[in-house]
Amino acid sequence: MIFSELEPFLDKKRRELLEALDAFGPEERHLTEYEGGWNPVQIVEHLSLVEEQVIAEIGRLLNGEAVRPSEPEERKLVDITALFEQKGLLGTPKKSPPSAFPSGKVAYEDGLERLAEVRGNLKAFLPLLAARETNRLVSLHPLGVELNACQWLQFSAFHEWGHIHQLKRIRRAHSS
């Protein structure tokens, strides 16, 4: 993936998430994949919390370094697939840090509104990231992978992708 493909990828995963959520009627939003698992409402809240943390991290990275001219697009590191594959992190369940646990107190519609708001805030970084060097703006993800500012952005979409699969599993588990 190259930088110019990042925004369409974010948008595609968000559309897929909303389609997966639409598979649940209001009376089904309490359903979980297994006892103690998260339901669609909690997943929406969790995604907002994680994306807020990603926004804070990218902001920290951008504010912590002098602005240097951008790498050429073909050298701007964006794709996290290989990094996560090397660590065995793709397709495996992960434990959320307590700071990203849903409270269970956010209404579904409020959660969707917040999710749209934080995605707008995240995408607001795109012009800033395009205009400056990002490969050396790195920090350690809680899963033990070092990500640069662009890769943090892609992580948001990958994280959402994992929960899209979770929503589909919940739907399958409760289909007649």
C-alpha cells in the first residue's frame, strides 16, 4: 500500500464496518459471539476509544519532531501487514488494554456519531502526513510493533477490520 491508497482503504473499511453493524436490528445489538464477549454497541465504543488513542499518538509524533520534507510517496512506509505477520499478530485474538475497554454506558447512536467524529479527526492528519517526512516518526504499539505516523493511521483500519470479522461471527452465531 502506498500513501495515496490510505484514505480509500480507511473509507472502505468504515463502509464495511457500517454494513456489518447494519446486520443487527435494535433488538439484536446485545448479542455477543460468546458469553462475556462484546456486543455490537460495545465494539462501536471500543473502536472510538482506540481511534482516539491513535489520534493522540499521531499528534504526539507530529509535535515531537522538526518538520522535514516528505519522502517520495513510493518510499513513505504505510503498510503494516508484514510487521504484524512477522509478530504473528494477524488473525489472532488480542486482549484490549483497559484504557480501550468499552464502558457499556454509550448508546448505540451516540457511539456511531462519536465514531464518525473521530474518523474525521484521524483523516485530518492526512494532508499533514503527506507534506512531511513520516518514516522516522515512530513509537511502539502496545502489541510490541514499532509504527511510524502513517502506519498508525493504517492500524486504525486494520483494527476496524478485525472487529468487522468479529461482528460477522456474532451474526453467524445467532442466525437461524
